[in-house]
Amino acid sequence: MAVAGLGSANVQSIAELSRGSAGILGTGSALPKRVLSNKELSQFLDTTDEWILDRVGIATRHVAGEGESTVDLAYAASQQALAAAGLSAQDIDLILFATVTGDQLLPSAAALLQDRLGASGCMAFDLAAACSGFLFGLTVADSMQRASGFGPALVIGSENLSRMIDWTDRQTCVLFGDGAGAVVYDARSSRQPVILASDLHTDGNKKDLICRPGCAFPKATLPAEIASFDENTATPYVQMRGREVFKSAVTMMCDSIEAVLAEAECTIDDVKLFVPHQSNKRMVEAVCDRIGLTDWSRVAMNIERVGNTSAASIPIALHEAVMEGGVERGDLVLMTAVGAGITYGSVLLRW
């Protein structure tokens, strides 16, 4: 797998780029080795490179192969984040693992990652909020540190979406890729809140817009009132109602952005770095247009190379922006996402 930004760079230089005075102390990301291009997709799909680029803004995506599980990717990203923070796994008090594609049902991906890292004894659990998972995890870590005295937290978004995609369905398979992003978060040393405002929601009424129909367990093992799905129409693959998702997602993200800016008494002009979920280039453009953000140098975008990596999307884009020098101590960073659930919301923090 490719670990973005690591290469031959020494740990000290990575730490200098990644570390804030408090809050996010280090970042990391990892992508599978295999890169799948639109040209390759067009060999077995009724599509073209031009059509995909025009519709969603994606040219390539990374697809996991053997030895690149959800936890494998998370482990590589976490190691880089820990190195950037100048910490070891034993320094971590909390692991929050955002994913909807854990390698197995039991134990949790967080427990498997904890064991791999050697962070024995710390609290570790999974968080399933799809594309909004990283933002949910970051706010949970912040709350637990402020309320319960937890020390450094490792917040990860890692996904292997290629394993639950129908590669004959042009509506979904062109969108998604695999990858992981991680941050080390510790707000305890800051005299002021690191997260200035957050606005996070779930709207279960829109549960059918993005879903993986069917039951997670064999039908024979379920109570009768649960085992009512039609086996003839059940599918193990992600399904999406694209037009409705687009319309709802833009409105939800814009509303949540306005809410956090109002709560923090800021404007979009005060934001140094905007990190949107890499869902669809047109969607991001629509959000930026509506909130009045016209300076694209302030927008973290990697969707053309990486595609939609769900919970990993924001931490991967954030890490790349950090490595490129797109954020400095004291800058305001705005993140927003929408995903299956429907989950959605925004977080505004000071770097």
C-alpha cells in the first residue's frame, strides 16, 4: 500500500508539518497499491473516461488487494500519524475507528488495530456513520477528553468499499475507492476549545438514499419480524439514489456549515482550509458556490485521484493538505460531510 507523504522523509520533518499547538497533533494516510483508472472501467462498463470526469470529477481510485484489509490500511495511516505526533502507541488512551467495512463482525476493527499497534489497555471501539464517521469520531474524542480526562486519541477513518460495490453498476462503482486516514487528537493542553463549533445529525427518514439492502445475518437466524426482506431482491452491494442524494446532500452540508460559522461567530472568509467530504466534484462545487467560497486554493480536493473513500475521505484530504503546507498554527479549518444514514454535519476547529 502507498503511505502518502512518508517515503524517505524523516519523522521530525513530518511532525513539524503535521503538529498543531493542540488538537490534531499528527496526521497520516494510506492508499492501496492498485490504481484503477476510468479507462480500465470503460473496458467492462458502458462508460468513458470523459463521462465519469464530467459527472463526478474522478479519474482514478485505489482498490485494495491481498494483504490490504481495512485494518491493514488503518495501521499504516496510524503509524504515520503517531510518528508525526512524536508519540508511541502506548501513549494513546482512546482509539475511535470510523468504518462501515470492518474486516469482520467480531471483534471490532478498533480492537484488531489496537492489538496490531501494541496499544494494549486503552479504550477502543468502532463508529459506523459512513462518510460522516470521521467527524463524528473527532467530536466524540474531544468530548471524552474534556469530560472524562482521556489522553491522546487516535481517530481513524478506513474503508474497503470496493468489496461491497457491484462492479457492473455504473451508478456506484465509478465513485468509490479504498483508503485510510488517521489523526492523533489531544485538546487537553489548549486553554481555548480546539473544536470551536460542531453541527452533526442523522436523518433516518432518508435511510434509503444510500444503503446496502438485506440483513447482515443468515435469514434463518433472525426473528420473524426482522427476517421479512425479499431474498430475490436482497443484494450485498451498495445502492444509491444519486439525484436525490445530490440534492439533499448539498442542502444538508450548507445548512450545517452556516450553523457552525454562526455559532463560532465567523464567516467563510475567516476559514483558511475547507476540507469537504470527497463525494462528487459537482457536489463540492455546488456547496462552495452556495457558501460563497470562490478561492479554490483554500479547498482540499483529491477526488480526481482518490475517489470517494467514505469515512477515510476527510482525514486523507486533510493529511495531504497538511503535507502541502495548506494549514498553519492558528488557522481555522472547516470540515463537512454527508453519508449513508443519512448522517451529515460540519466541524470548525482551530489548528
